[in-house]
Amino acid sequence: MHIPDAFIPIPQGIVYWIIALVFVALALRWAKNEMSEEKIPIVAVLAAGIFALQSFNLPVSMGTSGHLVGGALAAIVLGSPFAAVFILALVLIVQGVLFGDGGITTMGANIINMGVIGGFVGFYSFKGLMGITRSMPVSAFLAAWLACLIPALAAAGEMFIAGTFPLEAGLVAMGIYHAIIGIVEGMVTVGVIYLIMNVRPDLVDMGVKRPAGA
Amino acid sequence: MIDNKTFIIGGIVIALMIGVVAVFMASSDPDGLESTALVVQGQKELTGATPENAEIQEDLNGKFSYESPMPDYSLGERFGPLGGIVAIVAGTILALLIVVGAIYSIKIAGKATK
């Protein structure tokens, strides 16, 4: 759902950039105060993994493809929505500047959708669902699914404001495609969390951690 | 439990393998946003396949335009899949270095002000 430059007029792009920069500043503050140096290996691997996974477009039927976004994954594993903002913002800069995947003036909107909305929706729905279901796979799958769907609907709203998509048709198509892409997002997110928990359980934050002695 | 070095190297190797496989196997269908653009422009049915000749109409009036050095994760047709691999490997390593570099800069700057 990387929005290209051609889809949003420059003044609107600037507004999204300003909002995005506020969250990026908060994410930098989070990294400075909250992130311990023991987390650097996992952040490094998540950055590389999210970049690689984002380049892998899988067919999702209906003439459409989709790839992992990774906002929920980063937020769940590192235990903060700002982890998603931090990693996704930097990944989006590399993608936009070097590879033309997502625009420059629209990068603010992309950071808001995938980093901020994806990270916050992923983190808080995971937390809430863990409280109710006590099941990591169920909670992470649904949280990642929502963290794919809701940013897509936000993008549809931005496209409406930009005059690029009509509201209803945009919401319906974005919703249907990303409801399916979200299934991939959910499965990969659960798979990666399992993988990390198996090799380095100490690096996974939040309620995902196995209880001591178990 | 594996140590940090094994974890980082293992993680990077897996990421690079995913990226290289993607060069050969990634779907060329439009992504969700592009598909939606084609649907609202009447070039594609909502649930139908994407026609071969479908192309997104872009209104560039009042929009910014930028030519990236490696568009579409490729070095151009001349280099084929090898160019794709170079682009993805470079992007993956760069994403990692920038993220880790940003953390170290923040931590060092944070310590300096204390």
C-alpha cells in the first residue's frame, strides 16, 4: 500500500509529513529512553527481515498481490508501537529514495499508515487479545490482520481527500484486497514470532514471553 | 538459545534468502493500492483478474515527481534478475545499517547530553 507521489497533491503530502514527523520524533525519544542495547540484534534482524519480506509480493487472487508490512510484527516483538514507527519509517525512506517504492512527498502518509497506524493497531489489539484469549498465535494473527486492514482503509480515506479514489469504491476495494493480504500478514507474523521465540526467547517482549520455569 | 552473533548472522541470511527468492518468484500482479486504482479507473473488475494492458492513469498536475536510482527493485532490464538480486541485497543491508546506525547515534547522543 505504498502511495506514489502521483496520488497525493503536494500540500496534502506536507500535512501528512508534519504529522508523521511528530510520531518519528516520539519514536526517536522511545529509542533513546526505552530501548536497551541488548535489543539491538533483534532490531537489526527485524529491519533486514521486514525490508526483504516487503519486497516479496505474493499473489492473493483477484488479480492482486500483497506483501507483509511488518508494523504489528515489530511492535509486538519489541513491545512498543514506537518500535514499528522507528523501523518502518527508516525502511520506507530506503524504499522511497532508492527504489521508488512509495513517493517522496507521500512518504509522510506512508509512515502514518504503515508505521503509526499499523504499529498502534497491531500493538494494542495484540495486547487486548492476549488478555482475552491468552493465546499468542490467535492474538498475533488477528492483530497483524487488523494492522494490515486498518492502514489500508486509512489510505483509502487519504486517497478520497486527494481526489484520487471515490470514497466508497476506494474503501470497498482497499478493504477487500487488504483483508486477504492481511491473512498473509497474520501467518507470517505468527511464524516469525515463533521462530524468534524458539531461538532467542529473551529477545521477545510483552506477554509473549514464556513464564519463568515453563 | 543461540548467541547474538549467530542470531544476527542467521537472521540476515534468512532475510537475504527471502529477498533473492522474491526476485524470481514475486507476483507481478498490482498490489492492493494499485489494484484499487485500476478498479476505480474502470480498468479492472473488483474480483476479476488484472488485464494485461491495464495501466494506472496518473494525474501529475500539482504532484511531485522523482526518479529513483533503482526503480522497482531492479537495475533495469539490461541486468535482468542479477540486477534485481543486487538491488534487494543492497536494500536489505542498507535498511539494517541505517536502523542500527540510527540507534547507535541516538544512544551516543543521549549519553553525551547526560
